[in-house]
Amino acid sequence: MSTANCLPQLVIGSLGGTVCMQVESAGEGVTPSLSGEALLASLPQLQGLARISAETLQLLPSASLTFIQLLEVLQWADTQVTQGAHGVVLTQGTDTLEEVAYFLDLLWPHDVPLVLTGAMRSADQAGADGPANLLAAVQVALAAESHGRGALVVINDQVHAALNVRKADSLALEAFTSSHLGPEGLLIEGRVCYLKAPRLRCTLPVPQRLDHRVALLEASLSADTVLLEEVAGLGYEGLVIAGFGAGHVSRDWARCLGQISLRLPVVIATRAGAGTTASRTYGFKGGEVDLQRRGARMAGFLCPRKCRVLLWVLIGCGMEGELERQLQVQGLAHSLNS
């Protein structure tokens, strides 16, 4: 048996994003153009680590990815594992990296690592970070210690859990962070060093309904209720509010949300970049105590964007009744009754 045949099998799926972008026409800016195969060819160091194949699944900026496309990616990744892959790496844009990773983590049933990475600099930019991030992602995906950790984000030599990671800076190389808890691990001299034990995971079924919609609105100073009042009538089946502070809205919004919660699930998260919603501290109209009494659920540490992802998956599975329990599991949320 040849040495190559003894190496583990790993697959790379490219979805697009800055990591595969370059200038096609002068003065027009960068666009996705490099295939997964081209990304693989740019890193000969990978060939000694595993039997690696690459496939271009999409060539999109990540803002244009859809839930339906991600379910196709999930099915593709599942097939790779069934066929013997020891790890799966996805490259994509960083704009929605935290949401995509969380979406896939909710549905990933395997112990085999699913690792996502991207880049903050385009492929033809001086000091491009894409190759280093891809190499690190492969190293993490091949590490035995990565098994059972679900979907991971590897970027800037840090390993982040999909549940906790967020993009905290629009352009900086060190754009990603895990609020409060810090990264799951670090890449040190080509090896992954985990700082935490794997968390207990509880995956959800793959949604069978795909045509439902969940709205996300942010509370802001002196905002009217015109858009809010139209949510249910427009056919949305769930609503997430990025609330002030620990999960608050104006008294007018509170009144409106009370009516909406009679028709569809309403989740209140915090619009702050870190921290949790409260459950029993503020009793004014629009505070979290008042909102819960009107039928809303509090998100805990789960950010508004990930709340929307979770609610979309639950509705698609017909598991809306599990919302409060999932918020307790995913966001460590508390309620008036807990």
C-alpha cells in the first residue's frame, strides 16, 4: 500500500467569499472567481497531510447564500462522511460565517469535524490570509481532538464554536471573537490545542418545510410600530427582536408584540454585542418581565441573528413547541418560570 493511501481522506467545499475573490476588471472591485480546486492547488503543503479533494459548491458572496442552499451543502457534506471522509472543510465569505456555522451545527449529526473558514483579504491582495486559514482549517479537521465538537470556525489561528462565534470587526484580520468564553482552541505550530472540553450537543432534524419566513427587527430610539404591525399580515411565521440592553423595547412596541405573540412565536434578544437578556429584573412596560407576560421568549446569550436561524429550523421541523427549551440549551436563557 502506498504512503498516499495511508493518509486520511478530507474534502474541501468552496462556497465563494473573499477567500476566492480577485480583481477581474480594473476599478471594478473583487468578485468570487477562484474554484475550490484552485484554492487547493495554491497550497501544496496540504498534500502531505491527507488525501484531499476539492469541489466548488457555489461561487457567491456569503450575503447571497440561502437556507435552501445550505441544506444542499449539508447533504453534500453528509455524503462525504458516508463515503469515508475524516473531515470536511468549507470555505466561504466571512459576512455570514457565524450564521452559516450555527445553522450547520444545529443539523450536523456526525462526530466527524465540519470546519468552516474564510478570509478577510482577497486572494490577490498583499498579505492574503486565505491560504493560512485554509491550512489551519485542514489541520483542525484532521485532528482527533476535533471529533464530537460539531461545526467549528477556524480563522486567524483560532478555533471557535459555532454557537459562540461572531464577527466583531468589519475589516480587521482579527475580526472574529467568541464573547465571554473565548475561543475553543488555538493553532500552535501547526497543531490544535483545545482549551475546553467538547460541549454536549443535541442536533435537530433537517427541516422538511422550506417556504416559511422569520423576521428580524431591531429596536431603536423613537421607532414607530408601522413595520412591526405588518409582520404577521405579511406571512412571517416567527419574529426575533434585537432589543435594547438586556432585552427591552418601548411601551408601544411592547403592546404590539403582545398582539403578535398571539399569532406567532416572538423571541427577544439583546442588540448589544455581548451579554445576555435578563428574565426578572426590569418590570416596566417594555422590560423583559412585561414582555414575557405578553408571550415573548427571552434569548439569553444567543444573538439575534442566531435566534432567527434557530427559529427558522424549529418551524421547519414542526418543533415550535421546543423553542423555550432550545433557548435554554442554546442561549442559557432563563424565564420567569425557570
